[in-house]
Amino acid sequence: VRRLIRETQADLSREGIQIDRQMEVGVMLEVPAAILMLEAISKEADFFAVGTNDLIQFTLAAGRTDDRIAHLSNPLHPAILKSLYQVARVAREGEIMVMVCGEIASNPLFASLLVGMGFQHLSMNPFSIPDIKNILRKTSYRQVKDIVEQVLRLPTIESVETCVAERFA
């Protein structure tokens, strides 16, 4: 991609068109393969965007729009939590800006967990912002970080749901 960008920039320059040579290149993380290759991807990306709707669907092989299997599409699944935590960790270590896009960012419970993982940029519907701000202001970072550390050790959706229900009660 960077090679194609350089080639396009050169073509545009030759045509006399001004370009931004400092253009950042980001990666949308939506498939399990991207999470598995994250360290390599981080060496090429200026920022990450996590598409949680698709990541959940593709990781769990359960589409949220198919009524027969939508109940299997659960953001509290340990595989999803571990994938998201991996993204936050690699981004933090590589000093790469990362944002979370998708329905879970606008859910107060999930937004709290995302903040506890270390995400600082949550993309959501503007109508959700007041509720998320209100919840995050009432919760300490240390508290949500402790909850994240606990749920990452749990093996089942049921155990995660129980833990989260008790800790956020």
C-alpha cells in the first residue's frame, strides 16, 4: 500500500497537483488473521481502527443479523476480549493510535471494558456520547483495568458475564 501511495504521489506531483507527503496509513482490523499478524502489521501502520461488528462476526462465525445464530455473537466471549486486549497492547507498545468502531463502543458496559484495556478512542453514534461520558466519569480507570485483568483469565462467556455483572453491579 505504501508503495502504491508513493507511486500515486509521484504521478500527482508530476501533474502539478499538491499532495500531503505525510499522509498516514491505517489498518482496519476486522478479521482474526489481522489480529494474529498484528505485530507485523504494526510495523507498517500509523494507526489502527478495530471494526468490532465484523471482528465479532468473523471470530465467532456468527452473524448478528441472522436470527438463527445471532445469539452466538457475544462481545463478552473470551476470544473477543482477548483479541481486543491484544490490539490495545500492541498499539500501546508500538505507540500507535487505535480507535474502536462498532456497536460495542456505544454500550456503557463494553465502553468501560475497552477503556480498561487501554483504548482511548471510541467511535460511536453521537446520541450515545452523553451516556458513555457519564458512565466513564463514575468509574475509575484502576477499577475497570482490574475487571479486565480478571475477565481475561476466564474461560467461558457465562463466567465472564457473571464476573462483569458482579463487578459492575
